[in-house]
Amino acid sequence: MRAIRQSNKLQNVRYDVRGPILEEAQRLEAEGHKILKLNIGNTAPFGFEAPEAILADMKHHLHHAQGYSDSRGIYSARTAVAQYYQSRGLKDTQVEDVYIGNGVSELITMVLQAFVDDGNEILVPAPDYPLWTGAVSLTGGTPVHYLCDEENGWNPDLADIESKITENTHAIVIINPNNPTGAVYSEDVVRGLVDIARRHDLVVMADEIYEKILFEDAVHHHAATFAGDDVLCLTFSGLSKAYRVCGYRAGWVMISGPKHLAEDFLEGLTLLANMRMCANVPAQHAIQTALGGYQSISELIGPDGRFYEQSMLAWRMLNEIPGVSCVKPMGSLYTFPRLDPEIYPIDNDQDFVIDLLRAKKILVTHGTGFNWVAPDHFRLVTLPDVDVLEEAIGRIADFLEDYRHR
Ligand code: PLP
């Protein structure tokens, strides 16, 4: 038989947070090493429990959640999502404007498949959550990266965005709060992004999965609020992060704005939803409970909360390492420190991360894995408790000390 090759469609598709670096970590584990995995934002292994009400709801519904549901999601979940956005100030959000998916991940790929044609350009931030770039490439579209400016708190550079718009540009992706940088955009920035979309007739795709993980005085602004009724806005969020149930796979996309102009696209999206039958039904039952009940996330992000304490510890400790600088994270579960290239002349940051892994048994993700433009950053997940995090950053500091002197 001839060699079986992957399809050409995958030629430009990458997803490095689970790529060769994880394979190397698994190889080391198989040899008996204990690896601290700080490469993905998976809360459960770090001792975070889902709210009890979510578990109770899933258990309660397990028996009669055996069948497929409506492809777009069960009614109570879709109503809860529509009402949630109404309570956040969005007008005219209806149950039929909500699609439930197996996490935001599935919806990102479904929406892009339904929306993008070969050669269409989609503006994606650099750095980004790499599923966005990979999923655009998979459709045959072209991800065009706009810069987020580290010197300006990792805010998107609006002038850079304007300069990259062509007649083929169809949409802009906004990730706020941001993975990997931890930035939370001000009202002016979100308005500015939406204004660009309005002026250039772009669809806004707002990935807001970290909307509830905010520190200190950070406030989250939904892009959809400013998109109003003249810019089509797709808002993505879900239960994975704020409700600590990544494994249950529950996310949604809320369509708002001039829906009457998007009927054809939405028909395509429904077709794709139909083709994959439905999202995990027991987890869909937890959506109403999650959105309507007590928001226990507030205990994790407040002054004594683990998410907050750990993020601040990581930010402080990283900045103490010579040649390392880190913008203060205002939300999400990550820090994205910079390694001064004068002090750390790194040619290939994936190799750098693998060297760190082999030497110190800590797995972080290289910055170019987030489509960052130079091999001078890495992303550290701030989920371990302070003792473990302190130890881990200490080991990273030791590694960097050796690197400086080699
Ligand atoms: N969007 C961003 C910005 C993320 O960081 C993640 C996961 O880390 C996702 C989407 C995917 O989340 P889900 O678990 O809902 O598929």
C-alpha cells in the first residue's frame, strides 16, 4: 500500500501548545520523570473544583440526557445564554441566536468553516490563542496577524490593524481578556476595534472565554455592546474556565447585530451543527445553572483568591529575573514574559522550551506557538498553587542563569 499522507489542508495548520513540546514531556514521563505541565490552561489537575451546583445538575440530568439534543443546543441552555447577554446590556438577543458547542473550540472551527472562503483574509491578533490561526488556515482562508503592543499593555495596535485591511478582509478576531498576554482591553480599545469593523464592513469574532477572570479594577467590555445593530458580532464563551469544567466541553456562540444580513451564513452554520448532531448533552444542562447561580469565580479572582495571588506571584517573580520582563496580567490564567534578546539570544524558541523541559522538568509554551513575531517570549500558565509556582519559577530562573553564562 502507498504511504498515507495527511491532507494538503493541514499544510499550514499548527497547534503548538499540544505539539512536539508535549510529546517530549510525555517521553520524559515515560522514562519516569515528574513533569510540571504549565503549557495549557487546564484547571482540574491543579486542585480547582467545579461549583457543586454544576455537578449536581449534570448528575440530575444524566439519565434523561442520553439522546441527541437539538443540534443548536437544548432550549434552557440557549435561553440562559440569550438572557445572560441581555443582562449584560445587549439588545435583541434571542434563543435562536445561540449555538451550543463542545467547547468554544468546536464553535470556532464550525463558524470559520461556515464563513470563510479560499483566499478570504481574517485579522487575528499576534500573539493569539493559536486555534484561531490554525482554524482559519484549515478553511483555506488567510490569517493576517495584527500586532498587540507589549509596550502598551499588550493592547491591539489599531493603526497596524488599519494598515492590514484589504478588499479581501472579512472579519476581525478579538481575544479579550487575552490568552496568552493576560491583557484586558479598555472601553476605548474595544470601541476602537469595533469602529474599525464598522468602517470596513468586517464581522467581529469576539472570543471572551476569560470574561469573568479579571483582576483588581479590570472591567470587561463585550465587543457586541458597541457593535450594536449595524455590525455582526459573534461572541464566544463557555464553562471551561470560569466554571472550571474544561473536560465537560460546554461553550456557546451568541450572534448579535444585523442578523437579517447573515441569514445565509447562519443557514450554513446550522447545517454544520446538524452534521455533528449536537454538543455533549449532560454538560448543556449545566449552562443554565452556571450562568444563573452564585458566581464562585469571584472567590478565586479577589484579593485572597488563588487565581489572583498566583498570577501576581508569577508576574513579580518573573520580573525579578535578569533580562526578563513581564506585563502585569489583568485577567485570564497566563503570563507572557519577554526574554531580552541581548541577554538570551534565542534562535528557536521551541528548542529553548524543550531545553528548559529537559533540564528542569517544567513545560511552558514558546511564544511563536502563539504566532508571536520573534523567538523571545514564552507563556507560563499560572494555575499551580503559590508554593509549586514559586518552586517552578525558581527553576526557570536557575535555567536562565545557566543560559546567560554558557
Ligand atoms: N479561546 C481561548 C482564548 C482559549 O484560551 C481557549 C482554551 O484555552 C479556548 C478558546 C477553548 O476553550 P474550550 O474549552 O471552550 O474549547
